[in-house]
Amino acid sequence: MSGGLRFRAEAIPFATKSFPVGTTVIVAANTLIGVQRPGIYRVSLSAAAAATFQFQDTANNALSAVYSLGVNGLFIIGDGAINGDPLWMPAAPGLGLQIVVATSTVTGDIWTALGA
């Protein structure tokens, strides 16, 4: 059998981290080479108090909607599309990834990988 039940071993966890209110860089633009574009492949985030978050590239362009978490809220996307495309990726090469959090700290894991 070919395909199916793919394991994305190349996605690297950004580590369990608390993202405070404000902007936190996930993949810095200065770590990219040539036409590389970082992508987000999996996400697991939670908040003890109500909070909002959005993924952006490092030029402050929105890559996702603004998501809201309620008190003790949880946001999980276990894997990206079946074709291996990332959930979010900058439109242009050389731009990094960041998360913008408002209202309250968000804690969780974000898995990234580099593409072109």
C-alpha cells in the first residue's frame, strides 16, 4: 500500500512554550536560506483565561484568522492536509513566522518545517 497514514517526521516541534501577550517569533527570517519558507504543520494551544491569537509572517502579514480561546480553551490541529501542505506558510520566501497573542498568555506546541 502506498500513501495513507503518513507520519511527518520532518516537522520540528517549537517546544512546549508559553506565548505571552504580544508577538513571539517562531521561525526567524535570518535563519532562512534562499527560497526557504517555513510552514506550520501541527498546532496544540491552550489558555487558562480568555485569549486570542493569530499566525503572521515576520512582515506582519496575517496568515491565519484571529482565533479566540475561552477560559480553559483548547485549539488543536493534529496534522495538515493529506497532500503534505502546511496549514500556514508565508507567501514569499525569506519571511519567518510569528504568533501574535492578545488578552492572556497562550501555552502549547507548534510544529514547523522548511519548504520552498
